Amino acid sequence: MLEEISMNDMKNDSINQILVKTIKGLEGCFDKKRGELAYLALTSKPEFVIRDRLAWELHNKQLPPEFIVAREWKRIDIAILRKQDKPTPASLIQLKTWSLFTFIDEAQKHFLEVCKDIDKCEKKGKECLVYALVLATHIGARLPDKRYDGVVKYRRGWGKAIKDHGSSEKVKAQAIESTIAALKNFKLYAERGEIEAGKAFGAKVSILYWLIQKK
């Protein structure tokens, strides 16, 4: 626990550092060897499992005791609240999830939705830090075969994207490029990283993330 950080001196940089550190550490919270997160990400959106694990880690390890971590607080995914008679938000975090290949053509559309989420959070938590955590599931070189249509979400979309762009790595590179452009257009700042999720259905899976704030 970061005990040296108290409610009085927990500034913007401290919250940023705690969130980035905790998100980076999520990789070790799942059974990578057995492909737990890979399975969850391929069979549905990983948004809720990531949200729940992030909230638990913030509550259990990362934040000092002067704070409360709430899930689904006033329809916000995660709220870091000051522990008072009437708790007030220090930070609000809203999550969004898509398949990475969709960012190639739809990054602008995705980040328009992200901006709406940020605006919603700002109305509910005045003078607090507001973040969007954008997640994007990525499938490596080997695509699950046709037996898994209807099991692996968007398997056909992935197949088309890989065929159109030549490889999953090229899909990834193009999606990141489109995302960088969208972030600039919407004047957003992001910490970016990638969580290795293991393998499921014969495919290597990772989850890219962007922890986003308005500039």
C-alpha cells in the first residue's frame, strides 16, 4: 500500500501514478498460464472483469485508507471517494471496450463516445479528476478456427481485418495510428499500455489500454 500518500497530499500526479501502476499490474491478477483473461476477452467484452479487478486492487492495495473505492457509483464505473460523512469524489473512471481492429476505421466514432462519458462524469463530480479507460482486445497471428464462430466474439470481423491488412500485427499498427490521430483531434491525453492475457482457442490475446484525460 502506498502509505506515504495521504488525503491531504494526494495530488493529480499521485492519482495518475497509482492508476497507471495498478492497471499495469492487472496482468498478474489473472491466470495467464491457463488463459483466463484471454478466454474472458474473446467470449465477451472484458470491460466488466477489468473494472472489477481494477476496483478491487485499488481498494485492497493501492489507495490509502482515507479513500473509498466504489463500483457503479451514480452509474459511473469506478469512483474514488474521500472518506467523509458525506463522501465526495476525488476521481471518476469510466470504461469502454472495443475490438482493436475496429479502431482502424472507427477511432473517431469511439472517442466521440469516450468524450461523452467524460462529460457525463464531469457533471457528476465537479472539481475531481475524470478518466476514461479504453480497452481494446487484440488477437495475435493465429485466429481461432471456424468452429468458434458464435463463441469468439467478432471472429469474422477479425478474419476480414487480418485478410485486408495482411497480418494481425499490421492491424495493430494501423489501429494504434488511427487512435493517436483521434486523441489529437479530440484534445485528449492518454497513458497507453498492453496487458498480455495468455491464450484461448489457440489464439494469443492481449488487451491494449488507454487511460485518458482531457488536456
